[in-house]
Amino acid sequence: MFIEPIPEETATGAIAEIYEDDRQHLGYVPGYTKAFSHHPEAYLAWRQLIGAIRGQMDLRRSELATLAAARVLRSDYCSVAHAKILRDKFYDEETVRKIVSDPGQADLDETDIAVIEFAEKAARSAVSVTGADIEKLKALGLSDREILDVVLAVAARCFFATVLEALGAEPDAQLTGALGPELLEEVLVGRSSGAGD
């Protein structure tokens, strides 16, 4: 990481509590938490925001949109983390590899593919989104609220990925070590792949 996080052994106050919460729930303190260690209030606000977004959204759709956005943003950390969530909760490793490399071959329905394509477009350039893009999602049955949820998931990922990548946070070994080599190779899109140079 390009900045020096507050060490676990000297952490006090809010960040010490956040570190302890991570240890209890994850078994370790991830790099993304440490990236925010000098500003725990911002991290807690992030957790509240992402909780509000995900709390009202289908988790599988949220993860598809998040992974799509993370890859466009070339965030290794976010791409690895959300590929792992999709693999652990919804699909086998080969299906996730196909979602990453060629969603059309991943046995996804038309709505899932449209959400991925929309998330990629919104993450790449929000001003490129048109009314026709929204109408396509509506024609597939998404409500205005569901479309907003996808946009919120993408926008939230833009914030988080920017923080992690600009500070040089690398995916934790607990994440990268949990993915098979073929999937890991597919999801690394930034510095870890050599593409960030």
C-alpha cells in the first residue's frame, strides 16, 4: 500500500473497534479496512451506504453488477473479492470464469447479461448511458427501483475501487488463495496483472 496504515497493535478508538470486528467476522483484517484506517468515519459511512444499497437489492444481481464495474475500473481487489462471492454463494468456479471472460457462455439469462453490460457501460462512462439503455432494462422486466439499484451498486463500486487502487491496496492472500489459478488469472485486470503499468 502506498500509505502506511495504522498498525493493528497500535490502533485505538474507532479503528481499533473496526479491526476487532473484522477479526471476529473474517478472521483477519483485510487491506481494504486498513486503507481507510486514518479515516474510520469515512469507512463507517461506506459500510452504511453499501449496506443500504445491498439491503434492498437482489444479492446475486448486485454481485454481477459489482464485478462488471470492478473489472471496467481495473480494480484487482474488488474483482477478486466479488468473483469469490459469486463463486461461494451462487455459481461454480467455471461459471464465474465464463461470467468474467464471456457472459454469453455462462448460462445466464438475458436479464443478467443486460445488467452486466449496463453496469460495464455505466462504470466506463456514465454520460454514455442513454434512455435507450434504460428502456432495454425495463423491457426485460426491471422496475425503476431495480434499475436505480444497479446504478447505485456501480456508483458505490466506483468510489470504493478508486480509494483502494489509488492507495495501492492489493487483494488479500485470503481472497486470491481461495480462487483457482484460471479464475484468478481472468479476474486480475489491474496492477497485479501488469495492466496497471
